[in-house]
Amino acid sequence: MLPVKPTNQESIVLQNANQFKLEVARDLSKQITLSQRDSLLIQDALNKVNDLSTLEQEILKLNPQASQRTNFLIACFCASIAERLKGEY
């Protein structure tokens, strides 16, 4: 049996299906990229909070009276990060 050439209507349906698949793939790729970016931003913020906490301990060893100031700075940083994340979501 000889292969049958697709009709013009079948070709249009195939083209539309392929365009739909490409659009879905693009949307999925964009969603994955945004998800990865968000994950990196959150991980970066957590790492910075950890670094600040370590730095605070070192400062307090040298100057125990600096507790209020270091707490204030860490609280400001956390508030800033929280506002940024609220804006993202």
C-alpha cells in the first residue's frame, strides 16, 4: 500500500497542534525558570541571615553591649527580605 499524503486540512490541524505544543513548552520552561529563581533568592536570604548571625556572635564576644544594635540590624535585614519576598509573590 502506498503512503497517503495528508490533506490540506490535516496539515493545518498538525501545524496548530505543533504550535500549541511549542507554546505549552515555552510556558513550562518559563515557570520552571521562575521557580528556580525564587528558590535561589530564598536560599540566598537564608545564607545571609546565617552569616549575620555568625557575625553577631563574633561582635558580641568582643563587645557584649552591642546586643541591641546587632539585633536591630538583623531585624531590619529580615524585614527588608520579607518585604522583597512579599513583592515577588
